[in-house]
Amino acid sequence: MSPLLPWWIHLTREYAVARVVVLLLLLVNVGRSDEFIRANFHAHAASDLLRDDGAEPSLALHQVHLERGFAFSVHTAHSNVNDNDKVAHNFSAARAREQNLGLALTTDLGEELTVSDGKHHQSGNQNHLSLLGISHYVPSHTPLARACTEAHRDGGVCIVNHPGPGPMMWEEGLWEAPENRKQIDALEVYNGQAMLIDLDFEERYLQATAYSGLGLHIAAVTGTDTHGPKTQQRIGRRSRLVAAAAKILHALRNRDDPRPELQALTLVLTKSRAEADVLDAVRARKTIAAFGPSMPSVECIFLGEVRHDSAVDLRFSASRPIEEISLYREGKLTKTWSNQSAVSFAENISQPAAYVFALRDHGTRMLTSAIWFEPQPK
């Protein structure tokens, strides 16, 4: 302390500096507030270092997602066509390249793993698990629980794609098995290809997250599952009935959209589009599965949270009036609002319950990650 100035002047100066520091910290925090971004966790490109069954190079795959407003895009190469002795090296090289494409969105390479069959596997079952954020390749036919353990060790997440059951979907009871179900992080509610024939997995998510069902605390997500510009024709080739249905639905809903599978997106409430932040948000279930041509801005308090409270207080709002907003409690429809932009619901419960909001708005659909309430014993 300088002997030329009284002690209280020095104290005042230090207090002023402290106030400036606090103000700067507050400004930084305001600038880093979470916001929803568009993310895709499931898509395919043409074969390159890794084999895959898409029709466009990975650069073009990520570019088309950028043009659709996505901020985060993952190429998930099929594991079942990558079984050579160089695949581990090729995966690392391809991932490094896809992470550095220089596009104005976050790009990465993941894996669509075909896990080992279960007891009820039938011809046509596709037990596909998206592994995101992994630094090493997981071999095809790895058991689900082991694959998730490896992905989690890398800091990654595991998503059950097109959860089925049914043809071209998961075999019944495999991902739901006790040794598997608690390993997964998210369920694909809308798959871009499946939505072309009006097939969704909302009911599977509602069953999985209800305490009366599997009681899982997992996120609701989507994947475009695009295979290139002719994805719609590709799904139609599987059968004449599917082809006819896809053609009719496309004509009715997507006359002006040559790639309607790209209408599938996950809204992720995150600090940034950096991979670590997006994966943290998925683990925290800060996600809303969506599909449609026009997305409103939305807010949902307590999204993805587990609330240790018997007093349920739910609020959902959108940037425009929504044709229909529905609330599900324990997988069952509880309340529906029509042409509202903001809704709320409150009740007191004595048993744990999972709540999910669903939206229908002129061809646009949304399903929130659940909000779980667990009353505490008195």
C-alpha cells in the first residue's frame, strides 16, 4: 500500500475492480446461455476409406445437412460391411478427415453398429446402434452392452436406431433386455426413411420411459438416415406395397421437397455445436425429436430432468399457435390443447411418473424427451 494514499482509497479501488470482474463473468455467462440447435445423428455416405451404402461423398452429405440448417452432422458408417483387417486404421483416418472438412457446422464420423443377434433374431431384423463420439472402431456383432461400455469409455453415446420390432427393425426384446436397456442413452423416435411411409417410434419411446414400462431415463432423438438423393426410391425398392405407400405420401406431403428424409432432426439444447457439448446435452436428455417442413421455436421447462418432487409443474411454449399439443403421463394421453402457443399442467402425485409433450402442426411433429417426477418419502 502506498503511504501517500489513505487505506480506504485502496480498498475502494479493489472493490471497483472486483465489480468489473463480476460483471465480465456475468456477460460471458449470458453469451454462453444454452439454445436449441439442429442435429443429425444417423446418415450414410458413399464408400471411401470406410465402406458404406450411401450415394454421395461425406463432404456432400454434411453439406446438404448444412443447407437444411443443421449445426451438427454425423456420418454413421455401417459396421457390417467393414470387416477387413485395416478397418481400425481406416476408421481413425476417416474420422480425422471428417472432423476437419471446414464447413460451417460440426461434422464427425460415427458408426452404425450391427450388434450381435439375440434369441429371437429373424431374417430381416436390423439390430443397429449408432455410436457417436467414439475414437476407435467397434467390430460388427459386438454384444450391445459391451459396445456401449466401449463407447462410454471414449466419452461417446449409444442410440438405438429404428427400435422396432418388425421387419427391417430390431428383433423383439433385444435392446429392451435387462442387461442392455440401461446401457443406451437415446432412442430414435423419428427415422427419416421410416417416416416416408409414416412409420414412427413414438410409442416405443413412451413405453421405454414410463415407470410402468421400462423406466428408462433416455433421450428422444432422430436420424435422417439418408442414403443420398434417391433415398425415397431406395426405401420403395424393398417392396411394391412400400413403394406405393411412399409415392402416395410423398405426393401428399412433400411435393416441393426432393429429399423429405432430411426433415427429420433433433433439437438439442446445448451451449454450442461442439461435439463435447452436444453429447453432454444428449446424456442430459436436453433433446426434442422432430420431423416436418416447418419448425417453430420452442421452450420446455425441466426438459429431460428427473425431479424429486410430488408437485408436478409443466410448461411448454412455441413461437406460434400449434394445431395440437398433447401431454402423455406414463405413456397414456392425459391432456390435449388445440391452437395454443403456451400450455401448462400441474398436479400432485404419490407415485413416480414420466411426462412427455407431443406436437402436431400441419405436417410437423415433435416429441420431447421425458420429464420424470419421483416423489420422495416423507
